[in-house]
Amino acid sequence: MSDPIVFAFSTDPDPVAAVAELAARFSPCVPDLILFFCSPGYDLDALGDALAGTFAGTVVGCTSAGQIGPDGFAPGGICAMALCGGAVRATAHLVQPLSECHLQAVQIAGRVHRQAELGDKNVRRFGLLLCDGLSMCEERLAAALYQALGAIPVVGGSAGDDMAYVRTGVYCGGRFLSDAAVFLACDTTMPFVAFKLQHFVPTATKLVVTQTSLGDRTIRELNGMPAAEAYAAAVGVDCEALDAHLFARRPLLLRFGDDYFVRAIRKVNPDASFTCFGAVETGAVVTLGEAIDPIATVEQAFERIRADIGEPQAILAFDSVLRRLELEAGGLLARMNALFGAHRVLGFSTYGEQFNGQHVNQTLCGLALGQPA
């Protein structure tokens, strides 16, 4: 009997050859569902045609800011996971345009609930979400889907383009699309657990968000000062020292209840404002975060997964690109690669992550699938 979950990875720059390599690796498994994540450097039209012409089952994926393959982080190529033998039954739902995501979320939830009423009562359900990472619609989409779906756990990631911030794409129905998301409604008899982790703790330094522009996720002022100036003063550096690596180590944290959520800074604008990976409202109080050991937090999370479902067959990972930058800067990438490889992790570096009804930043969100009963 073939494995119900098979990984494949190709670095071939030719899209037709890369897809052929994936198909050869999957054989003799006939995939019911393929999830893939690819470099934006491919000719996406040709890659889409090759995928549609090669695989008969449901195929969904997106462009990325880096792949997480069988050996950990990889800067190029395409990685994929095939689910075979009825291990997971999935239905893909396209959301487009994203400006109308609330109505579409309600319609999708209605279809999912009707299917559940007619289907096997012994299965468990989860949702996977892939979204255009430049749409700035993830907050509304994640909240609308989770509210409409009810108790179904949802995890996902925002597509990337290797930090060019020009165009990201999700793949559904044989082609790559922008201003779109794809939601996978999944049924399975396998045990699974959805998880979210981050490696930051709050410091005593707090800043008041005094001016924002929610439509483009811009923080204009902190403490009544240009955002970059106030942040630089809080961190203790000059504005000229602000870069992606510093933002990855010292993010802003926003408190909801007893939990803190990262609101990661994407870039400094010419007017000293910040563009963020998630929205922050005027009047919010943000806390400067401080990193703790990123390796230890992942090890502890994987220990909890084993305690919940036993040794996982696969862990699908939506991992913020800022986490990878921090690992690179700290010389920790090889250790994380070994940890991911040992636990059968596959996924991609994202522009944001979704966990249930929240759009989050600088986290590792994922879904672990256990052994069949």
C-alpha cells in the first residue's frame, strides 16, 4: 500500500520539467489532492498549464517568498504534497474578487454545511486558506469565513513573491489568479491538530498609535511622532538603521484578551510612516516585542503535537518570511532545516498567516496530520 501523504520537490527552472519531476515522485500514488508552493520566478501560465495537464485531482497552491521542502527552507523551485487513497477529501472554493469576500464566505459556508449534512458523520473537518498576499483583504476574509463556518478550524497563508511586493498569485481551476483566495474544505478520518506559535514576549515599552490609514495598513504616527522616528527611539537606534532584519527581531505586539499578536512592519515609507503586514487601528496601544529562542518554541510545539496525535505523517506550515530572515541573521537556518526535515514539514514563507478568524504576522501557523486509525 502506498503512503497516503507523499512529498515532492523540484528545483528545475523549466515548469514542464518541474511538474514531470513532481509526478514521478508521487508515483504510484494517484493524488486526490495536491498542495503546492512555488517560486514566483516560474512562467506561471506555463506552470499552470503543466499542472492542469498532468494531475486529475484537486490541485491548489500559490506563489511564495520561499519554499519549505523535505529538507527545510529552499529559495527557489516548487514543493508539493500529495494526499492519496481518500486520506483527505477536499473541495476547493474560489473567492474572487476579494472586495466581495464577506458575501462569498457566507455562500461557501452554506455549501460546506450542506455537504456535511449529507456526508459521513464520522469524519472531522478543517479548512485551508490561501490568499493573494498583496490584497490587504486577509483580515476581513479570515474573519468572515471563520464566523460563517462555525467550529471548523481554519489555517492558511498569504502568497508571496520573494519580497518584491509586485504580484502574488493563488492557483485554482488550472490557473494563477490575483485579487483572489482559495478555500479548501477538507474531510478526513485522520487525527489532526491546528496550531499557531510565535517566539516573542512583550517588553515594558508601549507606544500609542496616533494616526493610521487602515486601507493600506499604514501607521503614520506613534506617540504623536512620525512612526519610524518613534520606533527607532524606542529601540535605541537611528532611523537609518531600520531594516527588515531589525523589524523581524523587534516587532510590534497588539494585545487581544490574554494573548499578544504580532503586527509586523513591512517597510519604512519616505514620509517616515510604516507599511505593515496587518492592520492596526488609530488609538491602539502596541507593545515592543522581544525575541526568545525560535528553535525551542518550535521544538516545544512539535512535542505538543506528538502528545495530541502521535507521530505526525506531515505538518503543513505557513511560516512568516520574517521568521526566516531572523533565522538567517542569527545563523539558525541549518538547525531549523534539520528540525523541519525530521518532522516532515512542508509549506512556504508567507506574507501573513491566518489562524481561525485572525490574520496574524510573524508566526508559524500550521496543520499536523497524524497516522490513520
